[in-house]
Amino acid sequence: IKTKKKWLLNAGLYKEDVFTDDLERIKAFYLSHGYLDARVDYRLDYDPQGYIHLRLTVEEGRPYSVGAITITGPEQFSVDEVRASLKKCLEGETFTYDALKEDVANIQSFYFGKGYIFVQVKDVTSLDAATGRVDIAYDIIENQIAYVERIDIRGNLKTQDKVIRREMRIKPGERFDGDKLKRSKERLYNLGYFEEVNYDTEPGSEPNHENLVVEVKEAKTGSLSFGGGYSSIDQFVGFVEVEQKNFDWRNWKTFTGGGQDLKVRAEMGPVRQNMELSFTEPWMFDKPVSFGFDLYRRIHDKETDVGYGYNEERTGGDLRLVKQLTEYIKGGITYRLENVDIADVDSDATQALKDEEGQNIISSMEFSVTRDTTDNVFNPTRGLVLSNSFEVAGGMLGGDKDFTKFFALASQYIPVFGKTVLQLQARYGVAQPFSDQREVPIYERFYAGGANTIRGYEERMVGPVDPVTKDPIGGEVMFVANAEYTVPLVEFIKGAVFVDIGNVWDQASDF
């Protein structure tokens, strides 16, 4: 109740309308726990000092449970199929009108998903005070199946209609399909362009045809951000970034609305300095083929606390092509060309580490296949990610180093209860030299330990180390597995409990 006693931080004023609402809130509280007969009475006593004394009397009655459930009317589907859509008002469970309303909506959702958006669901309850049970009868009128006549887009002030339409999994002429509508909404949210995506329907030109209305509320897609922070990997770092996630190079007025991504970022710190230009066109020639490129210069200074026993400077770029093969599977190919400069190796290091000093050109081609069924790319709560990639450097591609790398990842997201999520993940990688190359370069080997792999260990310190300097030198094989249970605390902060295991081995035969 919102009516409170007078005390230091509360005036304690009596307001009749607030108190009337309090009585309704108490009744609603009991109804939500199955006490359908609950009654609330009250008495007001006044004293000469101007105080009102409120006396509330509650007659709780008994809690009611769900009795028999009957379903009549289904013709296109079996009674058992419809019954399977019930989630709240199940036999033996506590009966509440809120749960009943939710199960009516669940039956409607079942039919909506099959294209019967005109379905009518009526519920009749029969209460038996003697047994404390409530029998429920659902009467279903299926009506005609509905088809999409036209798709209207509304609310997009900057984003072109085609950017939204190409993400829709349902097309005009098809029946309304709940799974396709759900997937379409997921894909629109995954773009990162919209704060809200909602559906509505409007009558079409025929009785069983409806126009699907997609209403969006655009988010801010352009950003200028700058700041600084500290992490165990990068120590202190400052950055400035300009990004437009809904870029359009052909729109010379605002350069927005085409669904492209353009980002320029610079990072500066005592151990790391990065500069990067990135561009992605997700639908090249209006086909589900993504094209992009990256240009970068990445410098990491020698810092044994974060696992670098040498200075590393990478300058280069890559070209990317990704093809959407099916709804959840995509394949990609990436060509990378970069110059790698290794310097400032300790004079007492082993000869193998000293041999890495100098500049080398890496020319490589990577092939990848990914299956992603997660519900949200930014904050997944359910689904599975399976990814495999194979990279070959040197050989007929040129360059100074010849090696191959295979990497596989599997990550399962499982909703537990509420918004908590259990993530199970495993990663495996193997790299090997070929031709006259004797070892995989130190900057292309695998490393583990630290915030992104095995927490609780120092950065990159799990696996082989130089026997003299004790600096990590990486290995040809890595395996890491993680189990993590996350609990949202506030909108953008989570708490986590985790277990990490894994290792890095010097040679593939050591795994």
C-alpha cells in the first residue's frame, strides 16, 4: 500500500483516492496468488490530535487451483496440439485470472504462428468452492487463414525501405507465419539501427488478406566517442572513434540510410597504439553478399606483465566477402596482407626467439563457415554458434612465411530463469608450418591466459615460455573451454560465475 505513517521523511497525509487504490492493490495481490474469495474491509478512527488510525481487516478465504481443462472448436489442429500451447493455467497449478489471460494469449499465438490471425478464443470458468478447484473451458473459432497482401514500413526517417525489407523473412502473398515474423524482428534488431520494432495489421482488399505494418523507432546510429580506461590487457588506454552504422556513401546530403558501416578509430596508451579504418557493405548489389575492407596499424610495445617479450608492429589490411548461404549459415573468404615488425628482443633470449626479429610480409587467405542461431548478436540469451575457419599463408600467395591455421568455436546460450543465461563455450586451434618453414611465427601462434581465455592466469602466460626470459612464446595448439552463468544487475552491468579450463601446447603432436 502507498498510504504511509507519518515519520521523519514522510508527511503521512491521508488521501482518499490513494487509499481506495490501496484496497484494490491488496485485492489484486491476493487474486494473483489464487485467493479468489479474498475480501478487504477497513475502519477509520480519528483522534483529537488530528491523526487518522486505519484498521484493515482481510478475509483471505482459500486458494484455488486449476481443475479440468476442456478445449472445443479446433478443426485444423488436434486438441493435443492446442493444449501444448498452455503454459500457465495447468491442471493442479494455482489458478489466477492473470495466468488465464496469458494462456488465452498463448493459444492465440499458436494460431497466429500458423496464419490464423482472425482466431477467436473464449474462456469460461467454473468455480467450485467446496473443492477449491476452477474448471476451464476454451472455445475456439479458427476462422480463415490470413495472407500478407502488402508490407508497409513506417517510422524510418533515415533508413531506406529496402534496408528493412531485405531483412524480412516473410513476403507478400505468403500466409502469416509467426516463426518468420519473429525471425524478421530479430534480424532488424541485430542491425543496431532501431530502438523498437513492432508489427500491426490493416485490412487488405480481400476478406482473408491483411497488410503487415512494420513500425520502427530509429536509434542514433552515428557516434563520436572518446574516453579512456584501464584493463589488465592494455593497461591505460585512451581512444577516439567516429562510426556510422547506417552509412550510405551515395547519399551526399546526410551519408546515412544505406545500411553500410563505416568506422575510424584511434587508440593510444603506454603499451598499445592502434589506428583503424573499416568499411562494410552488407548487401553488395542488393544481394545477400557482404563486402568490406580494413586498413590498420597496430603497435604493441614490449611489456612482460601482459605477455609481450618484444615490440610488435603490424601494418596492413584485408578484404572480406561473406555470403549468406541459408537463414543461419554464412560462408566467408578474407584476404590479408600485412607487414609485421618484431623488435627489442632481450639479448639473453634463446636463439629461437631472436630469430623472430625483423620485418616479414604475411599474405594469407582465410575460409570460414559459421552457423549462428542466437536471438541477438549484441546480447544473446539463447541459441548456438558454430564457427570454423581455415587460413593458409604463403605458398602461391607469396609473403615471407608459410603456415596454416585451423580454428573452431562452439558456443551455446541457455536461458535459465528470468534474464539469467548459462553460456557453454569451447575453442580449438591448430597451426602448422609447411614448405621449408620450420616453425609457425611467434606472432601467429596461439596464446591463453587472461580475461578473454582462462581467467585467473596472467595474460598469455598459459603455455610454452622462453626458458631464459620466461616470456610467453605461444604454441601451435590451443584448447579452451568456458562455462559462465550471467545475472543482469542493471541495464548494462552483469554479474557472472564462471569456470575456465584449457592449455596451449608447443607442437600439434603434444595435444
